[in-house]
Amino acid sequence: MFLGNSITRHGITDFWDHECGMAASVEEKDYVHQLVAMVAKEKQVNVKYSVCNIAEFERSFASSNFDWNIILSQSDIKTPDYVIVQIGENMAEKDIEIHERILRSKYIELLNNFANSTCIITLPYWLSSKKNYVFTDIAIATNSYIADLSH
């Protein structure tokens, strides 16, 4: 299961004319589909996967109450083997400074929905010491792996 912002999946809008992860010209070139294809080829298996956009959480974690059950109902996979969470690029550092406790609590609540899954937390693409510190700490607290995209 892939959970993330527009890098994971972006719908069609007036400025984006195809549905895939941003920075990709076609669906097959976004990171989700590249990773799925790589795993399928290397392991010689069919990969069933789901993609949920959780950018709303990223943009307004400090002010909104999120019902993860509603958000995660977008997926037809209820007990994934792996969960990759890719967020952070759209979070203002000042919001994290002010509302760090809320971010930690809600992010951990999200990951607690996947107690039987291997979770991988990505660090944001643009280097941010504060975000990297908080996300790494969340990964440690939840026994999740880290994929550092900031390099």
C-alpha cells in the first residue's frame, strides 16, 4: 500500500492532465509504478497494490480531525504486507515546530492501522533537518523502516 501526497498520486486538474505521481510524464514512470515493476521483475511475482492520497493530512494535520478509517477505505487492500508512507514536502516547518506533538500523534495513529505490516517511512525529498528528525523518531517509535529521499 502506498500512502502519500502528489508525488505518490495526483488527480487530473487544470494544471495536471493525467493521473499519476507528479514529476512523472506517464503513470508507468511515477515512483509507485517503477517500484512495483521492479519488485515484480526481481521477485518474479504479481504485485497487488493500492495507492491512497493523504495530502490533506499533510497540509492540515494541525487543524483537522482525521478519520483514518474513511481515508483508508479508498483501498481494497485491508492488510497489506508493506506500507510506504511518502509525505512531508507540503508541510511547513513552522507548523511542525508549533504542532509537533499533534503530528507525531496522528502519524503514529496512521501507522497503528498497520500493526501486521512492514512500514516504510520516507523522509521528504527536500532536505529538512526538522522533518527528518521528527519522521525518523516516528519510524523508531513504530519499528518502521526509513527511506531517505532527501539525498
